[in-house]
Amino acid sequence: MAIREIILVLAALIIIVLSFAAHKNKIFAKIQVIDVDFSDGSILYKIYQGDYSKISSFFDKTVSEINNEIKEDAKKVKFFGIYYDDPAKIKNPNESRAIVGIIYNQVNKPKVSFDAEDFARRHSEYKTAPMPELDAFGAFFPLLSKTSMMLHIARGYPAIKKYGAEKNLMSKTKFSLEIYSFTEKKFFICFPHGDGIENLANLSGIAKPEYKAETKPKTE
């Protein structure tokens, strides 16, 4: 077989593999943005400051620490991340702020036996806070691997922001919220808005970092 034919066969195989992976992970599935409301409950969280692209190990450690304690309550909680800063606007990505942890004991949801207050007392980096009722708009995505998750995040945020802009809601938001359901293998990216967000907007306790100056379109 000629070298040219071998290259064509290999290229075809690569395309087939990539197409299968994209289909399996629903990379090209239509993004359905919806309006939702969250019932009130409680959160257990710890604070992160740094480049969002490097949060993975911090998040994995948080999941491991909490899972070691909650055990049989694992199916009754949802892990979450609140991301306060826009990576496209912040001057220094290493100053980006976030909190990660679990949402538990929401109204009309199964209650946990896990004592979050005691856990926070024994682990000084953790804090607890009430989670208020929230209105939000966002979209669900499959949670199958870290790679597919990053691809869905890259596709999802622009689509969700576009929906928010069309509904005149983006100006009413202060952060994005991601909720991860490992048992259901899906996650939800959303932007909460309305009165309830004020109770969550400052939980990092870190001052807002400096943002890039907005560039105005040139006029002739």
C-alpha cells in the first residue's frame, strides 16, 4: 500500500474515532437553555482563588474529603461551584474567585444525616451558609469525563449568555453556578438572578479583582 493511501486510511480512522467520541459525549447536541428555580437549603463550601483552568485538583480534593464523610448521604447532595469572575474580563486569572462544595437539605428533597456544621468545625477551611431560593437560566450537559465536561463548558457558556442577553437578564447576574450530579452523570451550568443572589455573592470573602478596561467600538 502506498504511503499516500496509508495516510488517507489513518486520517479516515481518526475521523471515525473522533466522530464516535463526539456522538457518545453529545458534543454537538443542541443546547437547550431553560428557566429554573431552586428551592432553599444549605451549602457546605470552601474558597478557591486562582486560575479557573487549574481548579480541577482543588475540586477533586473537595469531593474526596466530603465523600469520605457523607457516605450513605452521597445521593442526597449535589456538588456545586460558584464562579464569581469572567475569565475573559479579569486582568490576572490567578485572582479569580470561586467557592466549591455541596448543596444539601433543600426543601422537598431528602434530608441528610451528615452533620455539616460539625464537619466545618473539624475542617477549618470549610464554611456553611444558607442557600436561598433562586431563579436562574441555564442548560444541562452530560458528565461523562473531564474532557467532555470542558468541551461542554466551552460550548455552553456562550449559548447561555446569549439567551440571558436576549432576555435582558445578564445584567441581573453576579456569578455563574455549576451543579454536578455524579450519580445521574450530568451537570447544570446556569446564571442565577434576582434577590436571592445577594446572599451568595460575597461568600468568597475576597475583594473583587481588577478587570480589563472595556474597549469601545471605533466610530468613523
